[in-house]
Amino acid sequence: MRPRFDYGDAVRVTRNVRNDGTYPGLATGNLLVRRGSIGYVMNVGTFLQDQLIYTVNFLDQDRIVGCREEELIDAEAPWTPSKFETREKVRAEMTLAIDGEVLVAAGTEGEVMRVVRGEDAVQYHVHFPGHVLQVPERALGPLAANTGDEDG
């Protein structure tokens, strides 16, 4: 297991980082670092002998947090902000059909399985009841229960 990033490297976090209970002074679930934020690697360690964990200092937020390697990209890599992230609940803003067959009615709730970032657009693999579809961002909306801190 060789680390992709080294001490001092600038990295971008690709998903919102929330307190899992290990960050002192904040409640579990509180947003620590918003996706798209840039930080600097301070240390590289392992967790359970099979996961690389980077200690990253996000200077703008004055936060030092642990991030898994799959949550980080090089700060200079192309980045397209997304409205939603993996495991977030969404709803279809419009009827979704393939070859004229309606698969998902407008208003149907789904769950984001994957964020697919292009150079200038974002699409999502969304699990709707009975179907997993690749859907453009404009076709999705937040559920009322979303907290509004997912922009990014």
C-alpha cells in the first residue's frame, strides 16, 4: 500500500466530511469540511492495516481532519462542483423515461449511488425503486429533509 499523496501536497476533498464522533468540541454529524475544499497533507497513516488515512489541514476552515485516500484528489485536478453526493436522498424533478417507457415518475424519491463529474456537467447514478439510472443534475432536487449544507 503506497500513498498517492505526500507531506505538504495540496489536495481537494471530494465529499463533505462530517464529525464521526472523533472531532472534539462538535456534535457527531456536524459538517467539518465542505466538499471541494483544499487542504494540505500533514501525515499519512493506516487504519485497520488496509486503509490509508491522511491528516489534512484545511487552512480556510481552520480544521485538521482525517480523510481516506478515495476522498481526496490532487488540488490541481479538474473539479466540477456538485449539488448532491453519494448516499444522499433526492427526488426526481421530472418524469424519467427510456424509449418512451416511464421508469420514474416526477417526485419519486431516490438515493445517489455515485457522482459522475464531467468537465462542465455532473450526472448521478441514482437508485429509484426498481431502477438505477444515470441522471443529469438538472433532473434532480433535494428532499425537504436535506439540511441545505450540501452545496459544493
